[in-house]
Amino acid sequence: MATISLNPTLYTKAQNYAKENGMSVEEWVAMLIKKFVPAKKKRYRMKKIEELSPELQAIIGFAKPSIPNDEDINGDKARMEYLTEKYTI
């Protein structure tokens, strides 16, 4: 167990406040720490495609967006090429 040194006047105030609220000074300090010190959030890292299973790599391969040509900013040319390829027999 760790010990915290506190000015006697502040400790008395903390003790009185804790007693009025039906808790010990230790419980009150613990409550304050939980309230004002945020818990560390778990950080997630996105895996590189090479780190994924072959099945996932295949699925993602279908969803990869094509990079538009500088001349085709709105994607009209790419859309027409796709539709022509899809519906041409």
C-alpha cells in the first residue's frame, strides 16, 4: 500500500467531507482519481494487407478503389470504361 503525505488542514477537510458522504478518505481519493484520471484507451493498429489471411486479401482486392486519372477527375471516363467492359458481349 502506498502512502500520500497531505497538509494536515487539507486532510481534515478531506476526512470531514468523506465522513459526511459515508466513505473513508481512501475511498474518496480513489473516487476522485477514477473521475479525473482517464483510463488509458486501447490503441488499435490497422494491419497491412500483406499481414492478412489470403482469404481477406482476396476479398479486399475486389474493393480496392481505382485511382482516377488527372484528366478524369469526376470518374466519368472510368465509369464508362467499366460499364462498356461489363455490358459488352
